[in-house]
Amino acid sequence: MRLALEMQGNAEGVSLTGIMETYEVSRRTAERMRDAVREVFPQVEEFHLGDGLKRWRIRSSRAISPIPVLADELAALHAAATSFRQDGRDDQAAMLDTVSVKLRSLLRADDRRRMDPDLDALMEAEGLVLRPGPKPRIDGKVLAELREAIKGCEEVILRHVSRSSGRESQHNVRPYGFLYGGRHYLLAYNPHPDVADFRLFSLSNIREVTRQDAIFERQADFSLQAYAANSFAVFQEEPVDVLWHVAAEAAAEARDFLFHPSQSFEEQADGSLLLRFRAGGLVEMAWHLFTWGGAIRVLEPPELLTAIDQMTKDFISAHPLQGRVAGTTFRGGGPAVAD
């Protein structure tokens, strides 16, 4: 049914290659899925776009019957909107709320009445753990202007305030997209001859966006995902080869953890792991390693060891032991968590 909806919702249709990639199946399985849809919906059309690939679609004029909306699906939208609000992405949370309202409007009154108790129960049962971190306040008008500029490939003038100095400056840039993390950033290309490179601008520090008449052409070989993968988090540095040793007692947890898209593990005889990946962002790596306690030991690069050493010295300097009872152990509160 999902594949049938994709055939209906995509004017370019779907190809066997697309089915294989989307559903992570073999070509033979993709062929069986396509054939199953054609058996149920004879209005499926086969056509070519000129790229040598056969495609299949269902025209809107011959649409399939509406698929019922489930309480679980609306609850998932609500949970996603709540998560966005916690991250300071209020504009996207509002969009999900709007989608939820639109979906509910498609339901018959009797179906809505039957669904409401289940939906209330699911929404009550979904919770989000509080994640410490910055709560960015982003101007909705700024985001709206940037999104329009990105869609239209329009240059913009940013009025931006430096977080460190508080100094205001203007930048004529070409917006490419957004990077979301602990803080949220606009990635834009600065064409000024003295820069001629991509730069990150904190969204919460952009005070005004003025769209220009100048239209730019996006770099065809640029990938936002590839750009983000160069770094451990947000800040861009020259990527380096990273090698960490994960203790045996933390190996199971580490295997389920995404440190970086390029990561690979090597099993050791004692049950421990060697973790390898390539990325920049040494300071952010150091911050993250503190959350693992002594379970992860840095083998490479040496610059990361230097960063951790300096952070440790700074922390100890800010928290001297004088005047405190030696040998005490902190025990966190809260309910027990089963393994």
C-alpha cells in the first residue's frame, strides 16, 4: 500500500532502482512488489522519462481509494512536533501540527470519534527525556525568508550578531540549507573574493534577512549531507583519521551507537572494540568522550588527546577539592533502569 501511494504521489513515478533503495530489497523483490501493486490496482501506468529507466505511476485522475489514517500515525506526528519544539524548531513543529489537522479533516466524523480515545492514550503515553543544551530562539520570519530564498536560489543579505562579541555585521551570501544539532545553523556560500567559501551562521543570531534580485546557480557537485559528514558535529575542520579503543564492558552499547557515518568496528580477542572513522571537530569529540567516562580511550589522533587534557585541567581548576569531603561518591536519583 505504501508503494501504491508513492506511485500516486510522485509525478515522475517510481523505478525498480528507486524501490530497491527505498525498501532496501533485491531487484527480484522489487519486481514482486511492483507486480503486487499492479494486480491490486490495474490503473498503474508504465512509462519512460528518457533516462533509460522504466517507471510506474498512478495518475491523480485515476487515484486509488483513500487509506485510513491510524491513531498511531497521528500520535507519531504529535511526538515529532513535540521533539521539534524541544529543539527550538517551532516553525517545523507548527507544520507538523498543520499536517495532523489536515489528516484529521479527511476522516469521517464516526472514525474521528472512534479514534480519539486511542489517540489520547497514545499521546499521554509518549514522553521525551529532557536534554540539557541551548534552547535557540529563532525568528519565524527569518526562517520563512530563508526557505523562500533557498527554493528560489536567491542571494540574501543577513544582519547577523556575533555570539562572542555581540557585534552586528552584514553578509551577502547564497543560502544552501540548514544544519540542525545542539545549535541550528544556516549554511551559506559567501561569494566575496576574500572568502569564496561556505560559512555557518547561527540561526538564532540572524536578526534580519533581505532577499535580493540576484539569482545564483547551486554548485552541482555540492552535497549538504557530505558537508555535514566531514565533521563529528557541526564545526568544520580538516578531517582526520580517528582511532578509539572501546572497553569490553561498553562494546555492546557502542555497537548500537552512531558516532559517525564513516565508522567501522574491529572486534578484539578480549571483547573490546577498535572504532575507526574520519572526521573533523576535535573539540566536539572531546566533549562527547566525557559522556563515556573511561570506557573509550583515544589512540589517534594525538591532537584529540591534547584537547582532552586541556579540558580536564580547566575543569579541575574550576572545581578545586579544597573544602570538600574526600572519598564521597555521587549517586544520581531517579527510578532504576532495567538492562
